[in-house]
Amino acid sequence: MLKGNKKVSKTATEALVTLWEEGFFKIWKKHASIVEQLSKRGNNFSGPELGMALNRERFGKRLKPNHVQTYMQKFMAGDMIHGVKVTGVQGNYWVVASVPKKKALLLINKANHGLIDENDIFSDKLVKKLSKNFATEFDDLKHNFGRSGTCTAFLLRKILEKLIYISFAKHRVETKLEDRSKAGGLVGLETMINIASSEKVRGIPFLTPKTAKEIKGVKFLGDSAAHNPLINVDMKTITPQLPFIITAYEELAKKL
């Protein structure tokens, strides 16, 4: 049965498989978003029925090594996945075929054993635009990116906070970032992000609402690095956040 151009599944298991095949589970999904997506397709399963189907499926669960090898070999044969070999490490790292080998090695923190240049992380255009005001931060990133997740998270957070303030100052609206309860103080980063998503220059916000929402992850990691003495931030938790924070930097840099 079809609803519009979408298949209406008879069982919850069948519906989940269909969503998987269509790429819905390429990124982590909350239970509510799964229910919403199924509802749009005309599938309204009971909570217990959907819960049982999710528990029975392999989505997000650990597969046996032989199962993983079998599927990865098929993906590599179809040029969907590349196996990247790192010197001194047994086995391969699997990366999406569209990611160049150099970038893949960088993202798994094995690009080289020397210093990582800021151009390996950010575009040449962005580096050129920010180098004057962020030379120290870029230098610190060279020494810490790929080595210390805690330091990297703190630096990415600091760059974001500083860039918001500088971009506002460029348009003489930095007073909107002041904390009126503290003489000479500024509001917190979360409030800065919210203000940046609503404040506009020629009809365009400093940060788009979507970007403002997505960079909350970097803010959280940066806050943890700076204020939580009980944990250390792992680089593996930072890597998925890079596209969002880089997009934020790009949007703010346009206001400089």
C-alpha cells in the first residue's frame, strides 16, 4: 500500500527496515522522531509493538565481527566505503568513499605525528579571514588537535565565543551581548548563541537557527573541558561536531 509515493508497511519491523533502506538511520534518531516519521508514512504502531520491533532489530547494536567484515566487504566492492590502512595499526579504518584519504587519516587522528596545521581543519578562506584575530588559538590547535580532546574542545568553544563578540563589535551591536547584572560582564555562551541567531544584519542573522541549534554540542564539550574536573573529552566525541562548528565559524566570518 502506498501513501503518496511512500510505502505503508504492514508491520513495525517492515516499517523500520524500509526507513533503514531509505537512509533514515544514517544519523542517531530519538524515539519520538521515529514515531513521527512513521506517522507521516501512514504507520501508527502502538508503543509496545514499535518497542519490540526496535529491540529485535540490529539498528545501533553490536554485530559479530564476521558479520561486520561481510557487510564492509560488500560496501567496499560497491565503492561506498574505503578501507584506510594506518601505519603501525592492525586492521583498517572504514571511511565513507567521498572522504579523501588525507582527511580520513586526519579525522582518526593519525594524519601525522607532527603538528597539524589549521588549514587541515578549516578552509583556506576561513583561515585567512580569522588569522589576524585568532593566531594564538590556531597555534594552540596545532599542538592539541588530535592529541588532547579536552584542550581541543576548550579551544573550539573559545573561538566560537570570541568570534561572536568580534562579529557583533564589527557592526557596533556588541552591547547586546553585555550582562546588565554585571558591570562590564558578558552573557554566557548559550545566550550569545541565541542572540546571534536572532540578531540580523541586512535581514541575515549572524547564525542561522539550524546552525545555532547544532553547535550546542560543541558548547557542551567545551563547557565540560573547562568546568568539569571529573572528565576528559575524547577526540572521538569532537570529530562528529566539526562540520557544525566550522559552519558556525563560516557564517560568523561573513559578518567581519
